[in-house]
Amino acid sequence: MIKDGDRVSLFHNIGKVGVVVGRRAIKSTLWHTGGSSSHTWRILIQWDDGTRTEEKIGDVMRLD
């Protein structure tokens, strides 16, 4: 689980490193046989180069 304050990077750009500063729940539009899933997460990241972006949780990996 990725939490605020974790050091993270992107799967498609491993050289870019930053810190999680927030999370936002996004309503899911995907429907399953038993109904819809509740929501997905977007992660707000403060990058070491000074920029901020919001990324899908599946695109982010935690650095240990």
C-alpha cells in the first residue's frame, strides 16, 4: 500500500523519483457481474525536480 510520505517512482520512468503528498479517490466506471467496483486511486507526487503530477496508482511503485 502506498501512503503519504513514501518515496516512489514510475514503472515507465524509473529514473524519476519523488514523494507522495496526497491521494484522491476516483469514481470507477468499470462494471462487473456483481456490480461496480467502489473507486480507484490517483496519487499526487512531488517530484525531486520540483514538479507535481497526479498518477494512477498502478503506474507507481514504492521505493524501499
